[in-house]
Amino acid sequence: MPDVKIGDRTVAQLGFGAMRLTGAAPFGDAPDRDTAIAVARAAVEGGCQLVDTADAYALGLNEELVAEALSPYGDDVLIATKAGQARPGTRWVPLGRPDYLIQQAHVSRLRLKLDVIPLFQLHRVDPTVPLADQAGALKDLLDDGVVAAVGLSQVSVAQLEEFRSIVPIASVQNKFSISDRSDDDVLEHCEREGIAFLPWRPLEVSDAVAATVQPIADRLGATPSQVALAWLLQRSSVMLPIPGTASLEHLAQNLAARDLTLDDEALAALG
């Protein structure tokens, strides 16, 4: 697999999403902490060099767990976090006020035990705040050395280019999978511009495509999720999936998908 460039760093093409390590805490049951820490460490030991978290995951507990599991970080580990989406109750609400974004970057830096956040991503564009103000806050964080690179999540091509007119963008994290290709235009734009594309919910196999995926999985001796992940890895050189799990077994399955090559017949069937 090719390495993917993020800012002035390069990382292995398969990353790890840490969200599930704390479940829905404090609004629901979280996985066993020792197991969660073991999974995070196994992901890095297994070659996942990018670990993705966010300030809103379990109200900051996820960042703290990532730090407990992985700090001090190896030179080849890139920690990515996000701010710009609050979670009052069980809802997700965009919150992109510049002062809030700047505050949360500093809070995340402390929780993660980092001097500089390697990749800081805007979790959602806040429609109630001028986009230029949100971009300006990200630029301030970059200029002040609080973050080393800036990313965006769930943006259109037009929004991406508007942000790029104000601040360099190293990554885009949009929902994308074998079942949801609605942001194909964003992926293609990222390819042309050399921007890393981090699909979230990458293992989704909807009922509509399961009938196509299952025979391929059976023929190749793989699971449907492994086929879905291998399809992403082969689709683009800027693709950097970040599947998450709190299970060592599922993590091993995800890592094994790196060795699964979809042949021309499979790729033609999957489209």
C-alpha cells in the first residue's frame, strides 16, 4: 500500500478510528478500559500510523484514553483530533465559533499530552458562523504553532476551496464507503489537489450492495467488511480509511484487509 501525505508527514494508508474505544460514554456503556487500551496499542503495533479522535467523543474521555494508551507517541504516529461539533445530550450540534475552536484545540492538546497537534480537523462546518471566520480560527492555530496541519470534515468541493483560499488544508474526512459514494466528486478533487481523504464509516455494506459483495467475499475467502475496506484501499492513492473497533478480533480482520487484493473481476462487479 502507498503511504499517504498529510501536510509534511506521510503515514501508512490504513489508519484507526478511536471513537468506539469509549463507546457512547457518558451516555451509555463503554467497552472495558483495559481492552480499549489494548486495542489502541495493537492498532499502532499493527501498522496504523494515524489515530483519529475528537474532543466530542465521550466528552473528551476518548482523547484522554488515546493519550493513556499511546503517549509518549512514536515518531511515526500521527494523532488527529477534531473540534467544531458539540454533543449536548445525545445530539450532535455544529459549533464553529472561532473562540470556541481555538479553546478546544488547546484543551485537546492538553488531553492528548501533545506540544503540537499533528492534525486538527474542523468536525463540521457551522452554518450559523461565517465560513471565513471558522477558516480564520484554523489559520490562527496553524500560524501560532498549536497545530501542524489542518483538516476538514463533511465538506463539499466548494466549501473545501473556500477554506483553502484562507488556510492550507491537508485532509478531508467525509462519509464514504462501497455503499455511499455520494462524495465521489470530493474524493476526485482531493486526488487532483493531493489532499488526503479519510472516509468515515468505511466498512458500511448496505443491503443494496450486500448481494454483490458477499459472493466476492466468499470467492476470496474474506468477510464483506474486508472486501469493503480493500475496495477503498485500491480506489485511490489519497484514500486513508480509519475503521474503528473496540475488539481485538475485529481489529485483526481490518488489518488483514491490507493483504486482500481485489482482482479485475471483483472490481468490475463492485464498480
